[in-house]
Amino acid sequence: MIKRFQIDDILNQDAHGIIYRCNDILTGKTVALRRFFPFGPDGDGLSPDEQAAYNVALSRLAEISHPHLRRIVTGGCDPVDGMPFIVAEWLEEPTLMEIVEANPLPAAEVFTMLGQALDACEALSSVLATEALWIDVDPASIVRSEGNGPPVFSFWISPLKWLGNDETARGFDGLIDLVQKSLKWKRGPVTDQMGNGLGGWISWLKRNGRKAKLAEVRDILARIADGQPAPPTGPPARVPGRSPTAAAIPVAAPKPAGARPAAQPQRPQQVSAPQKTGSSVWVVILLLVILLVGGAGAAWYLFMGPGKKANRLLAPQPVEEKSALDILPSPESSPPPAN
């Protein structure tokens, strides 16, 4: 199959692969052949099992007919090193890279290009059964066709995104670099108002593009194109009486009649800091002392009060009666007679 295509020119080369302009000897038409490096420029090609899976997927993708996808002529793997390649129809119109080298793309055309890119991703996602940014967003691989109506941009699929297991490469945040290169924005802060609102779309993609759904990405782009404000770049502020926008959160499905409402999360109660207990202990001890002293005083007053003491002093005291004999000393206690 490699002998079928005669290389006329090298259009672009990077760490992901090489794009050739070739002559299809079988049909006599000019085609674009892209050779991919699945494991980097110094890596190996695909194993026999991987080559079989690649050929099956490529045959299914070749059946897609879409106005913004270049038709796949054929594809396969190099029999020498196992490197995968794709052959697509050749378009004589300039590439986006050639256009941007002269002047940045107008913002209105960038909106058009992004919409067509998402349309192409939808067609590819239906075949691959997973929503993702399946197209190649390198400006050297995008072709713009001019006619009487709006410009038509043509893309082709990137096998590197469905060959590998790196799901992060499939996120829609990959469109950020495409927008910045198309508008020739230099590195630096991007405001929401830049590019007729495309700056706000980029800010939203930076936060959500890796996990966002295709319909959500398209809806946000359409809102900005209609002049609506860009979605917030941070967590939405809670405003009393207003709910978040439909683009910020998905709409919940209606609950069946009679369904028991889910318990609402309770606001955590504020727990006050523990107070110092040293002073409280001394206050309690002082109160106990006061109670004990007061109780003792009350008891003394009841039993030993001034009135009762006076009565005891004025009351006659019993006098022990003694006889004269009791007063005289007893014989046992008398001193012995003197000699």
C-alpha cells in the first residue's frame, strides 16, 4: 500500500508525526498522507494486535461522510515499522497555519470554525461511542475553503487520541490552543471580553473542558456568540432568590409523584470554643464555703442565740448542798501527826 503513494512534498513535521502531499498512483489524484508516531518520534510502531484494532476502527471511520471532515481514502500501518498512517482527500485551499501567518483570524470566523469543529466531533463520537475532541486541532491540518457563503473549515481525525489510553488528550480544553493561535494571542492574562467573548469561553474551558460534555461546550459557545455574558470563571456566587444558570449545572430529572423528598443537608452547628475552667472551680469552692459558714451561723443562732444565752445566765443555777462533815478533810486525807 505504501508503494501506491508517491511523496511530492513534506507539509509539516512535529513530535506527533509527518504530513505529506502525495500522488495517488492508483487514481492519479493528489492526497494528504499523515504518518503518526503513537509512542513518540523515537518510539516503536503498533503491535500486530494494535494494528488489527486500528484497521477495524479506520474502516468504520472511512464510512463517515461529513461536510467538515476530510474524506478518508485509505489507511493502515507501515509493514516495515508498524507506524500507522491515514490518507485523506487533498484540498487546494490554504491551511489555517498559512492564513494566520499573515493575519489573525477574525473573531467571527473563529466562532464559525469552532462550531464546525464541534459538529465534526459529534459525527466521530457517534462512531467511537464516546464524546471527545477526536479531530486534530493543529492549524497545519485545518483547511479553510472560501465561497459565496461563510467559510467552511475542514478537519480530520487524530488517531493518536483514540489509539492511546490518555483520556486527558481527548478533552475539549484542547480547543484553547487552537483559539489562541487563530487569534494570535500571546501568552498572558486573558479577559472575558477579548475576542468578542472568546476569552470568557477559554476561561470556562480551562476549568471544565477536560470533563465537559459536547452539548455543554456547544451551548456555552452559542450563548457567547449571541452576546450573552461569559460564564463565571469561579464558583458561582449564591444570590438570594436566584438559582444557578442552566449552563452551570445540569437540570435534574423530575421526581415521580408521591416520591419522598430527599433529606436536605443540615448546616453544621457552630461549636463554641471551650472556656477556661480554673476560675469557675474557685467560684464554686467560694460558694460552698459561704453556704457552709452561713449554715453554721444559722445553726448557732437557733441554738445559741442571744436570747437563749441571756436566759441561761439569769436562770438560777443549782447549788450542791454540802454538810460540815463534807467540808472537813477525811481521815484518809489528813496528814500524819508530828512526833
